[in-house]
Amino acid sequence: MVSSSFQSEDTSATETLAQWRSQTGQDLHSFVASASALFVNAAGNDYHLSSTSPAIDAGTATDAPPTDLDGNSRPRGNGYDIGCYEFGGTIAPPPPVSLTGLTLSPTSVVGGVSSTGTVMLSSGAPSGGAVVSLTSSNTAAATVLASVSLPAGASTATFTISTKSVTATTTAAIKATYQSVTKSSTLTVTAPAPPPPTGQTLAPTANAFVQAGSSANTNFGNKSPLVVETAASNSTNSHNRCTYLKFDLTTVKTAPTSAKLNLTLNSGSDPGTETISVYSVASTSWTETGITWNNAPGLNRTNCTSTGTLPVQQSVVLQPGTVSFDVTSFIKANIGKVVILQLICPSVQGLYGDFNSREASSGQPNLTVKF
């Protein structure tokens, strides 16, 4: 109530608020106040409630509309306000748009492959859009544009991170900045994997020859030559000799297209042509300084023949130079293993081949594997 003055429609008599309440039982929640105490600017026709208005929270829910004349919800505060405007009914402006995140996908790339960054705002970009600044801490490995723009209403945007070839793994901190807020994510740039090897050359980890007869208990592991000869089908002829080589294939990871055992014949060999068999022997427990005729694996000592598995056999012209045995199928079947190769003459021939050992100064035996 702005004034304490009521006029009866029946008698035209003027009554106070207290008299009106007593006679009618109405306006029990009304009170007398000045316009200046109630409104922001009654003289200017602004009837929004002032911050100290006694009408604030003084109303009831009876027949109260859910919104005021401005369309704002009611009530606000501790109760309904009296009047057509709810105090505080003006909707507060939304919080300013801010940068809330930066992600990279993927977070690790091989140099030369790009990654995608995504910036995220707390809400849609304001009218006129938003411009997010971008930087990279390591432009030798990763580069970005100076900024990425978001149109009005958009809350995310993507950008490309270009990378360069590197020789070793490195990182770059990718940063995005908007309205003084900075977010950072780390991109890892790796060197390309080395190309698969086209081939390997493996040296034997042990080699030795063994000799029958009076040398049956003698070890020849520290001798320079590797000798192959069958002079008689017995265990007593001291010219019966065969050779052992041990190779570690654990570094061979894939099936080769070619594998060759390469040996160098020296001038100590008999002239002529000798048939030499290369056998696979299962036992790998022998040592270069411990093997003898009497303990050599895969050897039938009674007639100087092999008990192993035959991968290859060929005729060899006994003259200085390199002799190669194709053992491709054998190596394919034994990838990743330690293998033993035994060289022996399959029959009595009366010739001997004298090959360089791994102790020789040159022309050492080896296994060449190609992929």
C-alpha cells in the first residue's frame, strides 16, 4: 500500500487500512509505505522494487503467477514479493566464455605424420566468434598455425599439428591461449623404425675338429684349421677327422630367402674333389675346448659316419678359395635356436679338406642369411 486511505463504494466514506481490515478482513498482508521506499523510480514509472523495498519477500503464494512482468521466474529469495516485479528478477549475465581444455589425437606420432588438436570452450563462442592462439615449444619437430577460430556459438574447434622427421624421439608442448587462460598438451614425435635388415652374417660361437685313433681324447679347439677326412671305416685310423660348428640364430627373427654356410679352403688341402656332407646335430652342450673324438655328439665312431640329420651334401674341389653350402631350408626350420653343423665325408675317399677356423686371421667361417 502506498497510502492508508480506503473509500467505501457503499458510503463513500474514507477509511484507514486498519479500519478496512477490521470491517472486511481483507489486505491482511498489506502495509503502508511511500513510493520512494517501494520502487526504484516511481516518478520515472520504474516500478521495479528497490533493494530495500519492504515489499520484498512480503507476499504469499496465493494466486501468485509463476513469472513477473519481465518474464522472470517467481519466487526469488525467501518468498514471493508484493507487486508485479520480483526483486532480483533481472537474469544475471552468463559467465564469460573461457578455455577449458586442449587435447591431441594421437599424442604420439612418427615424424612426418600429423596429429589433430582440439580446443574446448566453457560455452559457445560469443557474438563475433573467438580466436584461440596456438604455439609449439619445439618447432623443429612440430608446428601449428598461429591461431584457430571458433564461430559464434561453437564450443570446440580442431587444428592440425604438422611434424617433421627426427632422428631421435622428442616432445613438443602444444599450447592454446584464450582470454589469458592457457592449456597445454604434450606431443611425442618419434624417429621412424629402422628398415628391416636385408641380411645378417653370423660367425660361429664355437668350432673344432675331432680326430680318431691315438688322438681320440685330444681336443683341437684351439687349432687354426678345421679338417674333414674319412680315411677308413673304423675308429682307429688317425686320419679320420670331422668338424663341428656352433651358430647362435637367436638374432634371426624372420624366415630367410637364402642362407649359406661359407668356408675357406686353404693350401693345406689335398688336391682333388671330395664329397662333404653337412649334418645337423641335436646336442649343443659341447664346448670348443672340450670336444674330442670320444665325446663328440652325432658321431658313429665305429665307422666314422654321422648320426645326425643331413641338410646338404655336395662335391667340393679342394683348392684354395671359398666353398658355400646352401642351408636355407635348415635355417628356416631353426629360427631363433642354437644349431650345430657337423662336416663329415660320407665315405672313404682318402682326401682331406683343410678349412680356416674362426681362430684364423682371415677367411673365417660364417653363415650369411638374406631376407
